[in-house]
Amino acid sequence: MSGIERRTIEIPEICRVEGHSAVTVDISDGRVANVQLEVFEGTRFFERIVLGHQYEEMPHITSRVCAICSTGHVLAAVRAIENIFEFKPSVHTNLCRQLMHLGMIIESHATHICALALPDFLKTPDLLDFATKHQKEFEVWTKLRNLGASIQTIIGGRPFHPVNLHVGGLSRYPLEQDLMPLLRILDESRTYALHLCDLLSGLTLPIERTAEACFLAVVPDGPGYGYFGEVVRASDGWEAPVANYKEYLNERVVAYSHAKISTHLGGKPFMVGAMARLFFFADRLGKTARSVFDKSPLASGKACSLWNNLAQAIEILEAIEQSIVFVEQLAAGGFESEGATHLDGLVKAGRGVGAVECPRGTLYHYYELDEKGKIVAADMITPSAQNTAQIELDICTVVEQQMALDPALLQSSLETLVRAYDPCNTCATHMVQIRSVKAK
């Protein structure tokens, strides 16, 4: 046994991701023995914080889970509560929600691609160098980020932590004069999205392949490419209601991380996010985005996880096209005869699940109410926590391919890989190890 060669690859912190995480890889006799993606973000107990609060408060409390995806948390909470009451929002309300969600998709994807992922491929050491040497891409980020923020402000009242969305409806619905200025900006933004798609499609990846992924995504309501639904689909051939999420998401605590890990049926890692959504629903894309997809490496079956960056760029383009349609529909009006758009103080006991496709993948919110409408149980499972097991599997695959490389090059490949998933480590943090200490 003494002749077995052992070594460890340690990345003490992955830079240019939201929150804090590290990677440890143990190698024994030329093979990967263990991989750990450790999230050491400060402890957060948001499932406990909401207990005892009235259901109307859920969107406004849970939006604080994440600034970048605050709209997604609000809508997941709203959908969970409305499912308890079997409430169906109006067409007007749904259009506003979809438009605001697209604003989040545009802003978040653009920030990830330009500020976090592209520096890896354009060989810039930091964002300042990126802004100086790649002014076009920096302008693209600025324009798209501002567009996404503007959409969320018009619908939600502000770009982060929206105050205008509620269970059952909105406090104020946007007027034609609020919406119409967006059309010119959206039209101009097509060029920026197309530039990102072209740039990312032509990149040479530093990784030949990653582990084969099982994809999971919510089946969109209606015929188009969307982010809301009640059924989840897996690429290994099954579907299930999102209400049954505990049966197919085997979430568990691991000793080395403050984030839980999820695997699906049989303990299998899986991937959620833009790449998963395009795997299932690329045929639902609009004409422009579908044309880009069809010419991309994604359409030819190249499934390296780093192509998730390109998948996000295609989703930006589709989001812009969809936003133009929604703005025109909302500006045209004609919703006055729809009737009630709120719950009128309805209270009852019950349980409900809401799921939405956020930038990083499927987000689940679960709530149980007592007869007074107060939260007595809550559960929130974020996409970054779901992706962790697949990331670790990818890391194992990449290390075994590139073990002979210079350690600095291997570390760079691993950081690029983790960043491609666009992880939000803050959202993923649910637990902390607690040790009792006896008083002396």
C-alpha cells in the first residue's frame, strides 16, 4: 500500500461566482478518489425565518433570499400560495409576471456571460482589464443589464426585491406610457444578444468533454418557450408533477458543505438551467433564436457543460423577442373585464408547491398554511444546490482528462467549468453543522 501515489488538488475559492465556494480533489494512484465542491457561504435559515408569517408576506420576505434572482423567488412563492387556494391569476397578471421574469433572465444571463464567464475565454485577469480591452462586450453587458433592470422596475417597482407583485395580482398595473419606451430599447438589444451568441458559438473550449448529464426542466405552460409550469421532465424518460418534488429530488446534507446536494431517481446527478431547457424545448424558440440555436454546437449534440454559457446567450435573444410581444399585448390593454385579480383576504389551511425556471435552473418553493393563513412549514430548493452533484461529476471527468497538465492550467479549467454553471452559492446555503460545547 505504501507505493500508492496520492495527491490533492485544492482551489481555496472559486472567483467570479456569486458567493463563496472551494474545490478539493483527492487523487489516488492516478485516479480521482473523491471530489468535493464546498460551499462555505455564511449560514442562512430562510425556511425557518418565514414560519409564523402570513402567506401574503411570503413574496416580500423570500425575495431577499437573492438579489439577482429576487423576481424568481417572488414568483415561486406566489405560485405556491396560489396553488394552495386553487387560484388562477388573470391574463393581465400572467403577462406582467412573464415580462418581469424575462427582465430577470436578460439581466442575470448578461451579467454572468460578460462579467463572470467571458474573462476566462478572453484571457483578462479581472473586470477592469475586461472593460478596458473588450469595450464592445462591456457595452453589451451594460446595455442588457440596464434593459433587464428597466423591465423589472416598470413591473415590480424596482430592479431588485420587487414590491409590486403579490399573491393574486399586482398593486399597480403598468400603463401604455410606461411600456412603450421599452420597444425601442428591446429592438436595439437584439444586436447585442446576437453578438454574444456569435462570440460564444465560436469559442474554443479548454475542456474536451464533461460527464454525460441527465437534464431536468419544468415543462412550460402553453405552447411557447417559457419558465412557468406544473410538470417537470427528465431526459432519461420520465415526467412528474412539481408537487411531487420530494419524490424525485433526493436532497441531502453533506458534511463538507453548507449547501445540500440533490440527486434524482436512483441517486443520479443531474443538470438544470439554460442548457437543460434548450435540450427539451429548443423547438419552441421563436424564429430568430431557433435559427441561432440550429447553427450552434448545442444543436449538433455537443453537451460539454461549458456550452451553458452559449445556451444563456440564446435565451437572452429569445427573452428579448418574447418581451416585445408581451409589451405590445400589455400596451394594447383590453383587460378591464377580466374580474377579480386578487384573493380578497381568503384564508384556509393547505399545502402548495410553486416552481419556476430561474436563470440557473428550477427553483422550488413549498408552503404549508394553518387555518389562519400562517406558514407552519416551508421548503425552498434552489437550482445551484441541484447542480452540485453534476458539477462534482464533471470535475472528476475533467481532472482525469487533464491530470498531466500543468497544475495552473488544470485549476483554470476547473474554475471555468464551475463558473459555466453560473452557481449562486448564497441561495444554495441552507444548513450549518452545530456542535454542542459543554460549559466549563
